[in-house]
Amino acid sequence: MAGRKPEKPLSKSENTRNALLEAALRVLSEKGLAGTRVSMIVKESGYSQGTFYVYFENKEAILYEIVSPVLDKLYEVAMGFWEKGELYESVRHAIRSYLVVYSENADVMRILVEGAASKDKALERLYMDTRRRFQQRIHRYLTAASKNGQTEDIDLEVAAFALGSMVDSFAYWFYVMQPKHKRSMDIDQVSTTLTDLWCNSVYKREALRDG
């Protein structure tokens, strides 16, 4: 069997850009958006301020580059399983996958939420657009389930907003705000509890029983 083709090494430009991104994440994680200066990022990276501006317009631009892939990954893992398999396990898989990626990127999510709360326009728009995208997808799934007679007689738009907010807010408070030594709950336990709350609030019992 032929050997695996070696990956093409990164160019000098790509290495420089990645080093700036990694340095920015370290500084932003420690200082927050308001407390971070471009001078701090370049000092952490070992590159000059001129080099920074070759790649990024400002600190908000580099933060956008850090945050966007994480948000895309959250959306991908959370929404990739809803149309497959048994209803309850499908929801549980989506919630668990979301929590795993969120926990792995808690520093990035803290920076994003704090930036949005500080009324940084670009970050606020990015955060709100992402939440809206999640809620619209949830609403489509609930609407499809309703057409199949699987949901209770409730306002599905409100339900989509509430359920999406439940998982997102839980992830933020549990993985970002809560000290690590207090995170004693197992992720499977957490995922099951959130799934119970989700499914029992919108789906008929027979729909959950039948899948």
C-alpha cells in the first residue's frame, strides 16, 4: 500500500501569521479585549508592529480570525447529527458535541462574549449572527418534527430561541465562568440532563419512545 503523502510544509508567511494568532490568543485570554494592545501581541509573538499590520488591520481583526473558525466548528458539530438516527440520541449527540468543542475553546468563547458585551460592533454582530443561525436551524428542525406530529402544541419559534439559549448559556457559565476545580459533573451526565430538558419540553412522549 502506498505511503501517506507528506503534508506540504507551511510557508514563512503562514508560520508568521499563525504565530501572531497564537500570541494574540494568549494575550487576549489574559488581558481581555479592552486590556489588550497590539504592542502586547507583537511583544508576545516576537515580531515587529509593522509585521503585525501586514496581516491584520487591528486587534479586533485578529480576534475575528481567532473566533470565526471556532464558531463554524460549533455550528458544524451541533447541527451535523440532527437528521440521522433516533430522535433523543440525535439531540443528545448534538448537545454533547457542542459542549466538547465549547470546553476545548473556552478561552476563545470568553473573549468573544466579553467583546460582544462591550459593544464592539464587529464582535457583537458576529456573536448575534451566530446565535441567530443556530436558532433558525433549531426552528427548522422543530418545524419538521411538528409536521410529523412529534412536537407538543407550543410556539416553536420561542422554543427554538429558549432551547438554543439554554445550551449556549449553560456552556458559557459552566466552562468559562465556573472555576475549573468545581467542574465535577461528567460531560455525559450534563449532556443527558440538557437533552432531557430539551426533549421533554417540546416532543411528545410517543415521539421520544418511537424515535
